[in-house]
Amino acid sequence: MNAGMDVVLIEDEPTAADGLVALLQRYDPAIRVVERLDSVEEAVHWFTHHPPPRLVLLDVQLADGLCFDIFPQVSIRCPIIFTTAYDQYAIQAFQVSSIDYLLKPIAYADLHRALEKLRLLTTAYAPEPAPPPEVNLRQLTEVFQQLQKPYKTRFLARNNDRLQFKLAEEIAYFCADGKFVHLVGLDQRRFLVDYTLEQLETLLDPRQFFRLNRKYLVSLAAVKDIRTYTGSRLRVLLLPVPYTEVIISRERVAEFKAWLDH
């Protein structure tokens, strides 16, 4: 992604907006969120008086109605990534300049995929905004396949010489320890799994699991308490209690709060 891309964020939930900003910065710290809007009325006024940005992140349900009420009133001539908790608006979204349709809570892997699609569809930023990229039938089919993609619900785990399946709802967290990744159950039992945390992050439902840091990927059920920590970080208390403190960096705090608040 070219440095300095301007983004307009239209989202009526402040926590969700903060989480999206954190995800954008994680993808590319040079991205600039030039405006945050929360209603159809604000969006119409802003796009009436400003040139289009490079990208719009647009929530479907805004403070004063559906985002689709914007388009009859003003032209938005730039790519749009829709964000919503509902999947029934996908067809309507692709009738405008949409390049992707992401379901909340937004996982980093999903936003990364959408931004990479934008990077591939457009090769450079022009002084005048380029026409929105065409969305063909193949791309639309891919999006619907992603919306319908089932998340992994069970994992083959081993403890010494014993193998058994563990259901996702039985898992408290995954913990990376050197070359090994441990599955820790809500029942406090520990197992080894043949996945990296990066692989698990794409396989698990992002509504239920969150990557806290480079060592821990946790389920919502395991988060028992959250405390402030030095340097604007957070300390997360998990059950079962892990062997080490679990600290969330300042850069991931907004994304973590958005996940908790979904």
C-alpha cells in the first residue's frame, strides 16, 4: 500500500471505530484517517464539500439510518469497504463501489485481505480520483464464499501418547512456547496442537477468539479480568491462570476493546 493513503471512516459506534483505526494502523502506520463520521447526514454533507478520499470504510447501519440512503444524495467516487454485523446487505453493497463486505467484529485477517485486494486492483494514487474498480462476478462469488466459510469447531490435540478431539467451546486459550503451541482447556488440561498461532487466527471464529499478543490467542470465556498496566497497556487475567503475565500492547488495546464490546 502506498504511503499516506487517506481514509474516511463512517461508523456510529465509537469503540468499533477505534478498533478499525487500530487495524488500519496495524496494516500500514502511514494510513491517515482524515475524517470520522457517524450518520447519513454527516456523510452527505462531508462528501458534498470534500474531494473523495482513497478509501471509505462504511458501516451499514448508522445513527440515522442505513448507509444506502447516502448514495441517492451524493456521489462517492472511490472504493468502499462495507462493515456490518449482518450479511443480508451484501447484494445491495455490491451495487455501489464496493470492494469487500466484512462482518463484525472485524478480524485483522479479513481487513488485511480487503486492503490487499485494493492494492492489487489499483497500482498508484492519482491526483484526481480514479474511477472505482469494477467488481466482477468472480469477486462477488469469492465474497459470498468467505461469508459462508465455516470456522473450525474442533481440533486434534495430543497429551503425551494420547490423541483426542477438543471442541472450540471447550478451549480457554492457545499459548505459543518456543516451537510448540499448547491448547489449554477450560478444564485446565493442556495439550499440544500442530498449528501456529497465525494459522489458528484464521481458522477460529473472530467473535469468540482474539490474538492478544505474540504468545496468546484467547477465547472470550477465558477472559476473567482486565487491568490497566504501564505505558497505556492492559494486563489480562485469564482462567485457567497461565504461567506468565498476559500483556496487551498499547497498539492493540483499541482492537481488543472493540472485540470485547461486539
